[in-house]
Amino acid sequence: MTRQNYIFTSESVSEGHPDKVCDRISDAVLDYLLAEDPLARVACETFATTGLVVIGGEIGLPARDGRPGPERLKDVMGRIGEIARDCIKDIGYEQDKFHWNTCHVLNFLHEQSVDIAKGVAGEASSDGTQAAEGAGDQGIMFGYAVDETPELMPAPILYAHAILRRLAEARKSGALPMLGPDAKSQLSIRYEGGKPVEVTQLVVSHQHLDPSLTSADVHAIIRPYVEEVLPEGWLNGGTEWHVNPTGKFLIGGPDGDAGLTGRKIIVDTYGGAAPHGGGAFSGKDPTKVDRSAAYAARYLAKNVVAAGLAARCTLQLSYAIGVARPLSIYVDTHGTGQADDAAIEKAVAQVMDLTPRGIRTHLGLNRPVYARTAAYGHFGRAPEEDGGFSWERTDLVDTLKKNV
């Protein structure tokens, strides 16, 4: 029997957190290359520290109009530094030791491994036909959904993101000019009867630009925005607030702590409420199943819950490099299923082609929609008209019901 009464905690970090600065740059490079060619191959990593951004990894463009891929790559390389600076500027860093206009940007991107490219593309057979496109790597990916919020997300991570996103909006609008880009939040939420009912502990550490501000001052500044995004009654006399508990938070971003792409994978997903396969998302094109299959798994789990087939669903996929079909599909509805878990496993395999190409086609992933995912979570966001967050759609509900 699943526990019904407990306290669960999740954290989030803002777009100005050093790791998120790196995620943003890596995904912006990905978007740039996908805009150049929807079949671009990208595995971009970013490292940032005081006054320095280092970009590395493997990229590839296919031959087009008689021009080989390596020649096309040379044309795009010159924009990488500008892309990084644009990201840093939009996030808001103009500190003495980390400024969008003065930091050094080093670009060490190079062409994708021939061996990996061959496994992904599939080798031609003796009759000249092309083999099925294989996964870009081996690995396991998880999707999760739960009916405790309208977004079918765990409440602690959903609202930890919402707090920081709202504060970032206010900062960028000019309403909170005293705040800097770097911030972290953490919510401990009490569950009663399996449903979230109140916040017991709330932590916000937010960079501020005015050295005279105290923790109490920052608390007073941010409190209305926190109250705005949390459900009514969740904050009460029993909620303990911890705002800038160490006192000053003046030095933020990569100047205060080095950043690296892919180091906030629990923040990116379900806040620890569900398993994680271990693979990061940012900077990876959708042939990398670390990213695309995790999106597919969330999409399927969300549709299972939205269809009323379960109140809670964990879904695992597994892949091998160069192999198109998933090696396994696993569903666990944690005792909440309205159908047998094995029947749901069979149904999800029927309603969606789970090969790498099938996932990309179904969700429209070969588009420049990734920089927006780099902060405030990849899941629990509203689907967008241009295809962003397509994995949050619930358009499989009727089909799933028919197939179970």
C-alpha cells in the first residue's frame, strides 16, 4: 500500500544558476543548428566559470545542394560565440567578473564521430535499402505523471519551478531591479490522503544586487510573488520560511560557482518523485534517446493518467545503440490502475511508434524549440503552437482507451 500521509521535498534553480546558464547555451546552439538543418546532429556541452565559457562536443550537418557536411559546418561555427553571449545577456548577467560582453567564449565543437553517425543512420543493406534508424546510444529513460495537479505533475517540483519563473518574470520586467539572475527554491509539501495540502518548509535563496539588503528585506520583496503562484491555503501559520538563510547573496552565477551542462537532471524532470535514467537532456538533438525517449515516456505516462487509466503512472523505455526498437517497455501504475499494467504496456506500444524516428515524427522534435526547456523544467509546461513542449499534449487519450 502506497503511503498516503507524508512530507516530500523538491528543489528548483533559476535560469541564472550556473548549471542552467550552461544548459541554456547548449540548447541555444542546438536550436541554431536545427534551424540550419532539421537533420543536424548535436551533442553540445558547456562549461562556465569566472569570465569564461567553454563550449565543446560533437556536431554534424548532412550534405545539401552539393555541399558536404563538413563544409557547411565551417559556415556556422562563427556564430557560436555570439549565441553564447546572447544567452548570457538575456539571462541578465552584467557582473564585473561575468558579463555577456566581456567574458571569453572558447568553441571546441567538432564533427560527430563516424561510428556514432553510422549507428544512428543505419547502414544500407545488400539490396540498397536503408536499415531502420538506430538509437544514438544505449540507456534507460523514464516518464511519469500523477493526478495531484492539473498539469499531472508532482506538486513540489511544479511549484518550486513556478516560484522562480514568476520572480524571473518580475525581475526582467523591471519590477524587481534589486534581484540578480541566480536563485534556488525548495518546497516541502505535506500530503494527506495522498494529496498535497500545505507547504511545511519553503526555501528561497535569491541573488540580490543591493548589498544593504538583509534576508528579511529579500523575504519581504519575494513573498507576494510566492503567494501569487501557490494554491490558496498552502501557505499558513505553520509554514516555515527560509529566505537567504546564510545572509548575503551578492555573487551569483558562474562567478560564484562553476556551471556545467546536464548537472540538474532531477530539477529538469520530476524533482525526485520518479526514477531517472541518468541521461541529461540539454544540448542533445532528438536522435539522442536520452532526450527524445524521455519526452516520449512522459507523453505516454501523461496520456495514461489523462485517460483515467491510472492516477499515477511510471513508464520506462530502454534502447541499444544502433537498434531502432525499444528493448523493453515497463509500466507501473502503483496500484492505481483501472486496467492491468501489462495491458497498458501493450497499449502504449500500439499507439505510438517508439523508434527514434517514430518519436521525432510523432512529437515533431526536429525543430528549434529547445532553449525554452533549459530552465523551469522540461515537463508540466503547456504545449505551444510552434511545437514546443509537444510531449505535454494529451491527444492519445481516446486511442489509449480503445486499445486497453
